[in-house]
Amino acid sequence: MTTSDLVEDAAGHPQLAKLEQNMARIEALTQRVMAAFAHKRHVPEALQGPSQELYLKAAMAYWNEAAANPAKLFEQQIAYWGKTLTHFAEAQAALAKGTLKAPEDNTPDDRRFSNPMWKTNPYFNMIKQQYLINSEALAKGVEEIEGITDLERKRLKYFGGQVIDMMCPTNFLPTNPDALERAIETEGQSLIDGLENLVRDLEAHDGELVVSLADGSAFKLGENIGTTKGEVVFRNHMFELIQYTPTTDQVRDIPIVLFPPWINKFYILDLKEKNSLVKWIVDQGYTLFIVSWVNPGPAMRDTGLNDYIEDGYRTAMREVKSICGTETINAVGYCIAGTTLSLTLSRMKQQGDTSVGSATFFTTLTDFSDQGEFSVFLTDDFVDGIEAEVNRTGVLESFYMARTFSYLRSRDLIYQPAIKSYMMCETPPAFDLLYWNGDGTYL
């Protein structure tokens, strides 16, 4: 039956009519996808991944080692082939018995493969186990490469792991039993609606695939998130100073000034009432001030660290002391704002300024000899690309920072949300922290 036949018969057949409607929706959505890609933002090559030099050096080290020690290469390959063929033989033997049952599966638990069909169905079990065998072989190959530095190995493991995670069978409709079952249950409606979600995300982010992690319509600042009562008592070109009044009859003498990251919105510590640190602090009798940093634009391209310290931190401290009539305050620095607070305190100590009685640091890095999980990005290829982009536009858009943070936990912040939204057509959760996470600022 041709498409024209379906159209002619649709009036008397409800299922055909629904199919016709879905085909029309798919065509319209496809046009929107193409339009979104046509206006895709320009992402500099240096910010899309590590330089080719990393992979070239790894490849050269691998082949040099293979030439010098072929036995090691054969040992790796034979072990990989052995596991692959053994599992294939077991799967064939199970099928030969005439039962649709997978061979015994002793693979470790993995949230991605929680559907029982990954263990019981021979088709899905075969795909899963072969994927895991391939993943293990790739990871071991990177781990055993000689002739590269520890940092280069760490970067190869990280970016190799990203490729492995991207190729997981759950990320593709034909090899995702949950998505296939959902499509059957909904007569394909879940896929149509999931395509709607995909188009929405592409259009909202200039053709870049940025998965919505939270329901953007579920929160409104000041109504059900960031609700602790406060008022702006000072502002300059760097920040607004928000004052929160204690809820107790007795008020402590020394106020607190809290500096949140200047790459995020200020309400990170004042989400819902039940998990608001801001509310808890004022309920303990403290007068609290929070700095809300300005979201910078190109006009601030010449703003530097000294501006943040003098026009930001020290100005905020002076205003808090003036408003409360005290000579001493207590300070809190969160994340990169804690790092900058430590620099500010160092300068104050050099100048004999002792007005900060105590300083508290939340998730703050001050010793950069160990850069942690971010070290894979803090190399010349990426840093040079960031500097070039900032020099070109005057700012670093939140898109780049958000994408970097997401890829540090790609399974939880990219692939699983994409599967739920685009294949399962599930509405993103009303999750306050993820809503804040998506409300980014420029740097």
C-alpha cells in the first residue's frame, strides 16, 4: 500500500488516520530540525575536543611498542578475541537448543542495563556483552600504552571513556529495550513526542544538542525557589548586595557575607525552603548578606581578577561593616568564589586588614598542584582555545562551561536524560538543583 492509498483510506480507518497525522508531524519536525542545524552556532575547533596531537602521539606510541614488543600486542588481541568468541559460542549454543534464553550472564550490575531483557533475551544480551567486552579491551589498551606521560594517559582514558559511553547500546533506539517497549505501548507516540522534545532543545540552543535536565516551567525565582526574604541594599558595576534579616528575637552581633561562584546565579544556597542554607542561617539569628554577581557582557571584557577582589569582595565587606556598624565580619566563599576569597584574604593580611574574623570555604580549591578531574581540560590546547574565544567575543558563554561540567558526568547529565526525553518521552523532573544548574551565566 502506498502513502497515497493511506491518505485515501484514512477517513474510514482510525489507525490509518493516526498514522497519517504522525507522518505529517514527522515531516514538520524534520524541517524544524534542519532549520535548527542551519543556524547552528560556530564552535571553535579548539573547544570541541583535545588537539589531534594527543591522539597522534598515542597512536605513534602504540605502533612503536607493537614493533618493539609484538608479543604484548598479540597477547592483548588474543585475550580480546578469546572473550568475544567464547561469548559468541555460548550464545550460539543457547540458540541451538531451541530456547530463546541467553547464556549465563555474570557481568556486573550496571544501571544502564537494568531492564531484565539485557540478561534474559539472547539478542539484547549478545549486544550488551559484546559492548562490555569491547569497552574493556579499549580501556585496557589505553592503560597499557607506554611512551606517554601520566597526564596524557589520563586525558586518553577520559576522552576514550567518553567515546565508550557514547557508543553504549542504550543510546540507540534499535538496541534499547526500554524505548522499544515504550514505543509499542504508545503505538509509536512516544517517539513522535520525543522528537518534539529533541527539536525543542535544538531550537533553544542554536542547533547544539543541550538536553533539558529540569522542567523549566516548574520554578519561578522568588515564588518556589530562592524564596528567603531579602532586599538589595547596595549595587555597583560588579554586583548587588542582598541582605537577609534574622528571624529570631535575639540577633548575633557579627554578620556573615557569603560569596557564591561568579560563574553561577546567587540562589544556589537558597533553593527550596526545606534545603535552603540561607533560611537556616537567618533562623540561627545571623544577619546574612549574599553577593549576586553581575552577569558580564562584552563591555566587561577588560575586567580582571583585581576588579573582582577590590570592587567586588572588599567593597562588599566595607558595605556590610558600614550597614551593621561592626569592625568585624565573617565570610563564606563557595567554589571559585572561595578561591578568590582566599586571594582577597591574602592581600588583606599583607595590608594589615583584620576585619574578617573567620572564613569558611565550600568546595574550594586553593592548591592547584592537583587539578583533579578538570586536569584533562587544563592543557594548552583547550586553554588557548578559551583565550581565543574570550578575545574574540569579550566573554566565555555559559554554554561552554555547562557542557564541560556535564561531560564530567556524561552518563547522568547527558545520555540518560537524552534517552528519557527523546526515546521515552518523559518530562524532565522538577528538580531545583538541576534548574539552577541550567540557569548559567557568562564568564
